[in-house]
Amino acid sequence: MPHHDLVVIGAGTGNAVVDDRFSHLDVAIISEGPFGGTCLNAGCIPSKMLVATADIADTVRDSDRHNVRARLEEVSWPAVRERVFGRLDAQAAEGESGRRSTGWVTVYRGRARFVGERELLVSTDSGDEHVTADRIVVAAGGRPAVPPPIADAGLPYETSDTVMRLSEPPSRLAVVGGGYIAAELAHVFHSAGTEVTVIEQSDGLLAQQDEEVAEAFTGIAADQWDVRLGREVTGLSGTPGDLTLRLDDGTTVRADTVLVAVGRRPNTDMLDVERAGIACDDHGLIEVDAQLRTSAEGVWALGDVCDGGPPLKHVANRQAAVVAHNLLHPGRPREMSYAVVPSAVFAHPQIAQVGLTAQEARERSIDIVTGRRRYQDVAFGWALEDTEGFCKVLVDRASGQLVGAHVFGPQAATLIQPLVLAMSFGLTAREVAERPMWIHPALTEVVENALRDAAGQTDDGS
């Protein structure tokens, strides 16, 4: 029975835990899927490479607003797919071969499940193998959730794990779900020429966003796609390539491809974690403390499989750094903080946020003032001919400190970063607006002016 000093389950962000500082240990990495995990192979990176292509296609289509007479001939999807996954598949293979080439890392390709305390059964193509370890890091990630009416229909459907590798864009795509994955992939395929229908059980798309952002995005999406709000799928019928979704109001949606994007579920149900004494919450997420320790001695967890913070890659990266430090320096442990966690939606328009939404601030009875500026209020917004974008900051009236910020429009994921820094360092809206110089006429002026708007309404005494 092989025994290791450290075993990491999962070669996505889990692979980032282990670097040359661990070379004095006997380390094993167990992964059923390719190295790089969801982010590299089926998530963040390929979707953003496809989004960048979609944005270029849309820029050509919309070029007339800048008095440029351009025509989009086609989006060559097979070539795009080869460019994206030719690069990423090579990265995954290189990541695995790099680990195998070390003298201190053993790679097991297969599915792991616990059979006891720090004892695993790894099922590989060559058979089962028992593995034990002094310490284990669980970073097994998650997978798309699929509603029973679709899962049980016996008909083909796609998820974010598979849809980006289609050989051709569908003629008609039905997207079930209205969150960020649905929004981004609907944007990708619509820009490639697909007729898109989005089915969402909430009354608006991106319901977790600030209410003003969600309303603005839903309106723009409804102008591009067939959007069915407040509806649930009750059945799926037809034949491959000619599918019909039945909705709870009796209507139907026909499509040649169905994309399910209703959320993700942790892979704990495939790990038999209870046999190792690892506690999970009601959603199947592994419970961890601030040091990312589980209820089992010598076992840590990070990423989408645990209950520590939102399921975002940059959160998992920070968790990996904390776990690595705590493994190497148990006498000087670090803790995770989720006080300021930014996120972005790479749809059209792009969206970014940090901190509270307006509705969350109301629920917490926080007395806030709101600063707003539209892209069209600043010079670079004129250059972009943008009439939809805006920046919105939420500021505590008494202290003047930021409690939330939202950017809607081009470069949103970049423009949010000064606000992330401000919240991280506890700066007031006035300090951020007035102490640094803001480049004119850069698009960052929309952030500066939103901060100035809010600062003028606060009671911070500045």
C-alpha cells in the first residue's frame, strides 16, 4: 500500500498547492480529469478566449457607430475551437508531464474515494490501488448540476463542460439558466450566429447582481435573445438535433442543442468523505475553518468542493496559497478572509462587482449613499459611443467608506480593481477620488466621478 507524506486530490487549483518548497516530501496528486481542472479545460480560460472572439465579431457588426464600413463574413468556429483548445489541451498535458518528471511527485490518474481516515482507494485504468497519507488536501472541484426533467429524458444535452468543444455552433440553442455561465455562453454562441433562447426561473437574468445591473442586463439581453423569464423546464422530448423543451406555463421551445447552465454541485458525493470523518453542509460542501481545515485530522479542503467563500477561481487560488503555507508552517497558520471578493461576468455588456448590492445593503439596514456615473458622461465614453455603461458605488453615509461597487460596460473587470483596492485598505470614497490622480481622458474617470458623486453626499467630515 503506497504511503505519501501529502496527497492532493484534484489537479486543478489543488495542483497549485504544491511547488518546489514541498520537494523534501513524498507528494502524490490524484486526478480523474486533465491537469488544470475546470478553469483551464472547460471554464474560465476557454470561455474567455471564446468571449474575446465574440467581442471582436460584435465590434465588426457594430462598427457603423464609429463610421467604419465593415462587414463580418463569418466566425470560423472550427478554427476558433482549434486555436483555443489546441493551446489549452497542450497546457494540460504539459502540466501533467511536468509533475511526472519530478522525483518527488507521484501522479495517479483515476477517481479517488475515501475508505478510512487518510486512506483512499484510487480507481485507475490499470486497477484499484489503496493509498494512505499523513496529510490530504481535497480539491476535487464540482460539476454542472442538471435538473431531473432534462437528466432523465434520455436525450442529449450540453453543459459548460462540453458545449465549448462542439464542432459547429448550433443553429438554435436553448440555454436553461440565467446566471453568469448562461450569460457568457449565450453571448459566445449568439455572436457566432446562433439563434439563442434563454429560459430562467427568476424574474430577471443575473439575479445575484445589483438590482440596477440585473435590470439593465436583462433588458439588453431581451433585445438580442428570446428570453423566457419566470419559467421552469418540465420536460424534454424529440430526437437528437430536434429537441423540444416543455415549460411550466405550457409553452415549448424547440432547439437543436440544449445547454444546461443552472449552477454547479460539489463532487463530494463521489468521494465518500463520510468514511474519513469529513463533515459536509446541507449542500454537500465540505465544512472548513478559516485555516481551511476540515473536521478530519490532517485533511484540508479548498475550491469549489468546500464551503469557504464563493466558487471563484481567484478565491481558490488564494485558498491554495493559504493551505500551502499552513502545510509548511503549522506553527504560524494563516487564515482566509472573504471580506472583499470581486467578481466579473464576461458577457455583453461586461459586468464587475465587489462588496454588497443595493438590495443587500437594504436588508442589512446600512445607511448608504449611491454615487453614479454613466460612461457617456466621460470623454472616453464618448470615444466608445457607449450609451449603456455605468459605474455605481455604494458608500456608508457616516464613515464615507465603500461597501459595494458595480461596473456595467466595456472593461468592467479592469475598472473595478481600484475599488477593490479601496475596500481592501479601508479607504473612503473621498480619499480614493481625491488623493490619486486619474488619467484624462481614460475610462477610469467614470470610476473617479462616481466616487466624487458619493463623497459629496457623505457625512465623513472631509
